[in-house]
Amino acid sequence: MADAEQGAATVYVVGCYDTKGIELDYVRGLIAAEGLRTVTVDVGTRPPAVPADVPARDVASCHPDGAEAVLGTDDRGLAVSRMADAFRRFVERRTDVAGMIGLGGSGGTAIIAPGMRALPVGTPKLIVSTVASGNVASYVGETDLCMMASVTDVAGLNRISRRVLGNAAHAMAGMVARAIPETDVKPALGLTMFGVTTPCVTQVSQALDPAYDCLVFHATGTGGRAMEKLVASGLLAGVLDVTTTEVCDLLMGGVFSAGEERLDAIARAGIPYVGSCGALDMVNFGPRDSVPDRYRDRLFYVHNPQVTLMRTTADENRAMGAWIGRKLNAFTGPVRFLIPEGGVSVLDAPGQPFHDPQADAALFDALERTVEQTDARRLIRLPHNINDPAFAAALVQAFRDIAATGHGTTP
């Protein structure tokens, strides 16, 4: 289907028509019966049993190396990987996607999910999959993709599959057809929080809430990626990145890393950014016995039976300060990065188990050595713990200052 043929808002029904054609047509028929326009898309790598509106070759032609790179190989794993890339590019060219539903086993799900993740947050996206009852993090990523377990294999219509697929089809139709009630629209801000920075972020959110829609993200890797996804989608007017702890887990091998790309979307977007060192005193692991042996002699705090925190050292803090500083230097918008000299978390305060002024100083000094300060990009040292009311007030004021310069949205 050429770009010129795109028209009214459409529900895309996606899957491998070489093995799932009957089931996909069943889903398409139920959605169409609700009065919605549908387009079927074949992402299979073999000849289809049932034709689709958009043949697999049209999707495969979106691959940088052309359709033959996808359909001309005998390596099934390579074909699946390339078709996934091609389908993502196909989706990025669509302007009429009102919703997208897919069906698949492990291979089909691997092809469909990257394309669905390319859709904006808020666009309905649902996969009925044989792998949906396991760990789906790699499929869902930082998006609002819904996954429904197929219960039986997606291999023909029977009393179970008809019900499951029917429920999925009607769920998609409902999401597309039913409007979300409108509310007063305020500019949206992204804020990052952890349990040990909750007092600070709560105060900041309450202060800004009258003028902004404050979206708080739990800094567990997924949270940071989700916030950056919204930034890249143009849905956030600014960021108060109070809790940058995901950098600890990236550099030290913890379980809550947001990846090397953390901060990149914000840097490119040029929106007002106020950051801090929240929870950079800790690396997150699972249960105590899951901590790598190389860390066995370190200082730990068992947050709960499933989460073990490890205090960062001065050397690790220097590495984090340099990493964050390099990222901040790439920002194209206004930056204020506030340094809490009295500690970076609830646990990093006098009398608390992670209180270590020397380790904190190594972090702060590395930031000052690395960040190239200008009128637009500043570090600000304050003699407070991150959870002190005075520090929260300073974060709020810093954001208001840079938002008022014309770089951001001031209500």
C-alpha cells in the first residue's frame, strides 16, 4: 500500500499470513463489524496462505537493503530480524494508524513488537502472543504495548482461540472507537523518583502541579526509558531529573539500568532540564544472594527481600560524574544541575548507613571538572540533603527560571 493510499484512521491487523491468515482474518472481521476501517499486513517470510492488503514484499521493501535481503535468505533467524527492522520502518511511514493489533508465536511477536513500539504512546497497540505469559520486557520496552496470552497456540480457530482472539479484537475496537474524556490541558513535565528520593520529588510535584501536569517515573530502567520516549515524541515540555540512579546500574552492572542512551533524547529535544544526583549512592541488585561475587566485600543495605542496595565508592562516583557531565555537555537546551552537598538520598544522611561525604565529594568534583559551564548550562551547589525542603524549593525555582527564558513552556 503506497503512502498516497493512506487515508482515514485505520486499525492495522498484523501477522504472518503464511501461518496465521485464518486467525488474522477472523480478528479483522470482528473489528470491521464495529464499523472501523481495517488494513491487514503480512509480515511473514514465506508465501501466504491467505492474501493480505499489504503483502510481505511491500513491508520487506522498507528494509535498507531491499526486499530480497528479507525474503531471499534461507536463514530464518536472519529473515525474522530483517523483517522486524523493515516492519518498524513501515510503521514509521504510516500517518493513519488509529490502532494496531497483531497475532504471533515467538517469531511473529519478535517481528511485530518493534513496529508497535515505534507508535506514539497512547495509540492502542496489542499483541496476542504465545509468549505473553512470560517475561515480556524485551517486547514491551518503554511503551504502552499490551500483550495478551493466547492460552492455546495461535494455530487455527477453536473454542478457546475464538474467545481469546475475539476479546482482543473487541478490546482493540473499543480502544479505537471510544474517545478519552478531555480535561484541562497543562504542559507536561517528566520527573524521576526512587523510594529514597520520594520526599523531594513529592514536594517538587506539589509545587508545580497547579501549572503543570507532573508525570513521575520510577527510576528502574524502564521508567527512564519511558520518560525519554515521551520526550522524543514531543510530549514533555521539560524534565526534572531528580533521580539519576539508573546511571549507577548502567556502569556497575545493576538491575535498573536505562541503557547507554539515557539523557540522549532530552539532549536532542532542547527542552528545559533540571537534574540532580538522586540515589547515585546505590547500585540495585535482586536478592542478597544474586549480588555478583566481585562485590561480596562491599557495603550493602537490604531494602526488601527482593532488592539489595550496594553503596557506591569514590572511584565509581568519579566515573558517574564524568559520564553524566559528558552527557550534559551535549544538551542543546537550558540545563541546571543541582548538587545536594548534604547527601543524595534518604540513606546518605548523617547517621544513615550510606552516609559517605568523601564518596559524594568525588561525584560532585567529577561533575565540576567535566561539565562545560555556560550561561545556559550551570551546576549549582547547595548545602542540603536532596530531601530537604530547601533543596526541593531550589529545584522548583531553577525550573521556573529556565522555563521563563523562552526555552520552555511557561503557563
